[in-house]
Amino acid sequence: MSEQAKTFGQIIAAQRRELFMSQRDLASQIKREGDIAISAAYLNDIEHDRRSPVSELVKQFAQVLKLDPDYLAYLAGRFSDDQKLRGLPQDKFVEGMKAFRKVTRR
């Protein structure tokens, strides 16, 4: 399977293995609100695409696994919460999406 066709969960699992981490090791470094680590079972669900993490967890996965946070947010179906995108006028957003689609057309 090409990297372009991989899912969020597949990318997380592959990079975790690349870094010689167990699911338990990775899960212990990803924190929910209240500074509570996610469970290995929850991570397993994410890696098998049975669950989709919230944006804050996506950022943590990117940091711990040394992956691009914007690409992970895209794979997870989340928009980046980049401050530059907040409050963007509709015409600028539409213009940006058109440019994105033009660049990503096959």
C-alpha cells in the first residue's frame, strides 16, 4: 500500500513500530484532558481505524512520533487549528480550498 493511501491509524502504527515503541509505551505519552494517558486499548482502536482522535491528541501523536501535525490532522479529518486560519473571511477560505484542490488533483 502506498503511503498516500494509508490511513491515520496505519501511519501511527507504522511510525510507532519504526521507533520501536509498544502500544503501551506510546499510549502512556498521549494525554487526555486532566493529564490522564490514553489506554493501549484506545490506541489499538485508533491504529485499526475504529476510533478517530480529537485534535489535541492528533498534535500529541505528531510530536511524540515526530510526524507532521498538519498531515496527521488531514488524515484524521481535522483541520489544523493554526491561528492564521481563524477568522478567515469566506472568500479567502474558498480561494484557499480551490488552490488546494488544484494542487492535489491527480
